[in-house]
Amino acid sequence: MVLSTLNPIDYLVIGHITQDLLDDGTYLHGGTVSYSGLTAAALGQRVGILTSCAPDLDLGVYSGMQVRALPAARNTVFRNISTDAGRLQYMYHSARRLDSTAVPEEWKLTPIVHLGPVAAEIDPGIYTAFPRSLICLTSQGWLRSFAPDGRVFPVDWTYSPDLLRAAHAVVLSLEDLHNDERKVEHWAELCSLLVVTQSDQGARVYWNGDVRRFAAPKVELVEDTGAGDIFAACFFHRLYATQDPWEAARFAVRLAAASVTRRHFHSVPTPREISDAVIQVI
């Protein structure tokens, strides 16, 4: 749907809502915009989602958020297959590309703008539409390419470095950088604030020539799908509120750890977890 009337928002997340194909042939909603958007809403932000999907996609789960969805012939569809050698991921279809022409005028002054591609579906130049926003990136979707059969494989950053230099905060995983510490150092030089997540090992933050590590609480893993997106939304939210990357990282690590103890959208932080995390970092 394309909303004709838009209200002011605090947190805009841009990228494709995905349909994740399960072994039994059913689908679950996914993608950064889903996990980060729901998390930002749980944190009290007025959330807007800029996406593209087929007109018949059920958007009921995003009730309470404003969704501007450019109509597409197909939804973006992923499938994850577990093997003895690790996870294989395929993308079978993709919705429409998102660029600055898709951004409503009403949203160009949004305080927090989160660019969260999953399949290189966002034009990297879109950030210029938000001259006064906190520009935040989860870069994973720009570090993927796709074989003819849809298989997803990692690639290096192939775009202009302008976006990375302009961003106020960049979050990605060590896996996104192929577990290559030389690439981490290169990104840390390009980005004014870089956060590298490391699954159950927590995260490290590069800022102002310093690097600090934040250990994750020990929890029982149930499912970690979306944990990185939940971490990112918590980090960006707290960074905007406090202007302190160290505090934002402590807050985000705690809530991301809690998220992996539940499945799918039940992983979104609860009010109690949020209040406890705030107390923890004061």
C-alpha cells in the first residue's frame, strides 16, 4: 500500500520486507525492516517503514507503524537451508529497488534514518534525501551477491565510500566481513562510528580512534534470526538518546542477547527487558 497521508515519525527504516520460505512451504515475514522496525516501536519510537512488496502481502503485523510500500510484482523471498557445512541461503525473487524518489517529503526530516538492505535493494545515494537526520546503516545487504540459481554469496563493498563516510553509525557482523580483521580495520578507517557484532561474543565499537569490546550475557540459544537487526535498532535508538556509543552498545548487547531466547517476532524486546537494560547502563 502507498499511504496518502503520513504523520511525523521518529525512526524510519528502509528496505524490503521479506518472505522467508520454510521447509513445509509456508512463509514467515522477515528482513531488517521487520525486526528493526518492531524493535524501534517497542522502544517507544514512532516508526515508519519504506519498502516494496506485492499488494497482497499481509502487513497486519506492522499495525501501529506507518508503512509506505511501493507495489511490486513479487515479494522478496529468501530460503535458508541448514547443512553439515553451514547455512546455505537463496533469494528467489526481489521486489522493487528503493531510491530517493520513493521517500515522502514528510519523512525527509526524520530524526533517525536506518538503511537496512537485505538484497542490495537500496540505492546507496538515498542518504542525500536526509540532510538533517542521524544516518544509520546495517550494511549486510550491500555485501551480498546472487548466483543465477539464487544462491547468496558474500562480496566486498563495491559502491562509492561516500555513504560509509557520511553515515553517523554503521553496524555489521564480523561474518559480513568474511571474518577478516584487515577488512574490519579498513571499515573502521572509513566509518566515523563502526560496530562489529560477533554473535554470542557480543560486539566491539570503533569510535574516535578507540575500540571497546562489550561481552554478551550468557543465555540459552533458541533462535538467533533477527538478533543483529534487533541489536542495531537498540543501538541507534540509544545512540540518538544519549550521544554515547559505549552506552548504546551496552544497551544493545543486553537486549540482543535476550532476543535469542525466543523465536521469530517474539524475540522483540519486552517492556521489562527494556527498562532493565536502561537501569543497567545508567
